[in-house]
Amino acid sequence: MTQDRAAALAAIAQQVRECKLCRLHEKATNGVPGAGTVDAEYMFIGEGPGFHEDQKGLPFVGRSGDYLESLLKLIDLKRDQVFIANVVKHRPPDNRDPMPDEMLACKPYLDQQVEIINPLVIVTLGRFSMGRYFPNGKITQIHGQPKYDNARAYYPLFHPAAVLRNPGLIKEMEADFKRLPEVLAKVKELRAKGGSPKSDNPNDDPPQPPKQLSLF
Ligand code: URA
């Protein structure tokens, strides 16, 4: 079945590369569908490709990517053991923020990737991916606080680029990152029991149920 899932993921990647659903493809060099293993326990979701990602068609391969890799190392992981994606899959010109209609156009791709990978922990990097799962969340208040729902954890983190710009955040980022294995263990326990605990963050709205997968 892993093969079928990998094929479904590859089909989405191809659709992303050919995607013209919003204006972002016009100025982009390559679509950046996401990369990693279909069997990932952790899925990291960033904002959108930057210059280097656009050149290579791969997520987080610039400075932020180097930093993300060093963070993964803190918990003994390499990037090919997780899945890394973005909220928008083509580079916003001049690295501007993605616009709401661009994020909406790209949403089915990310929804389908989540559905196929079925990660135990979704780690949001920065405010745009955080907004998908914590619509009322403020990153400075909720970073590092897992929300458990449907036997999955949603874990908001600062964006690596924001930490690089503001080294005062490094300690908090590393401490948040090092708690990931604990969060994963809790989800595994939950799945074994077939239950779901209440959120650690009672002010948050529950995430939306996954959409029907159109590729199967
Ligand atoms: N920043 C992101 O949010 N995503 C990338 O892929 C690279 C930098």
C-alpha cells in the first residue's frame, strides 16, 4: 500500500508542477510540491518557496532549510525521514506574503498530501501554516503548545527564517523542537487506545476534517 500512497503523492507533485490555478506560477521557475517520505510521522508545513526553493523545486533548501535540518538533528532526524511542504507551492514574487486567494487555490494539494501521508504530528512553521489549524492563534502565545485532535497532534512553531532574523528566539525554538518526540509518543499512545485527549490549548478551534481524496 505504501507504493500506492507514494504514487498518489507523486501524482499530486506532478499536478503542482503544472498548476496554473493562481498567479504565482507566472513568475516562478519551478513548482515546489514538497519532499520527504510518504511514511512520515512528522509533517512540517512552511509558508512558501523562496529563491533557492524556486530554483531547485524543493522545499527548505536555502538558509532556512539548513537551519531546519540542524533542528531536526536535535531529535535525531534527517529530512528524508519526515515530509516537508508549504502552504503555497510556487514562489511569491520577491518573497512577499502569500495572498488569501493563493493559499485557497493551493489548499487542495496540501489537504491531499496530509490525507495520504496521515502524519501523527503536523508541525506548522510560521503564521500562515499555523492559521490553517489555529485560526485564532498568536504565534508568540501558542508556539510549542500541541493541540490533539482526531489522534493527531498539531504543533505550532516559529518560522525558521523568523528565528534566523531574531536570534533571541533560538533558545525557545530549540526547546520547542526538543519536545516533539514527547508529542509524537503521546499521539502513538492515543492511536493505540483509539482515543483523543482534549487540546492542551482550550482556546483553539478544532481543525477541519480532512477532505475526501479525489485521487483514489
Ligand atoms: N520558507 C518556507 O516557508 N518554505 C520554504 O520552502 C523555504 C523557506
